[in-house]
Amino acid sequence: MMNQQIEQRILRLPQVMELVGLRKTAVYQRIKENSFPAPIKLGSASGWIQRDIEDWINQQVARQQGQ
């Protein structure tokens, strides 16, 4: 159970951009195209679930290695 709680960390946009190497406009364009995880609302702010971002990164690596 403890691991699951750690994986549920919420990331803000600057952290997401640093992890995936994309700028803000590229992140939001991919969200619009349904090819990137959408943020969750945190009151007036939003954030991404860390596990969702890690899964997206792993999918990109797998896709690249599969070519």
C-alpha cells in the first residue's frame, strides 16, 4: 500500500515539462490530440498524476524501440 501512495504524487506543469522534455504548448497540444495524459483539477490549479506521466514516457520509449 505504501508504494501505491508514493506513486500517486501530483506533478505541476514545470515538473512535467522537465520530465518529458516538452514545452508548455507542446504538452497542451498533445492533450488536445489525446496523445498525452490530461491534468486533474486541484481547485483552481491542475496537476498530473506522476504514474500517468511515467507510463506515457515508457510508452514513448517502447514505441521508439519497436521501430
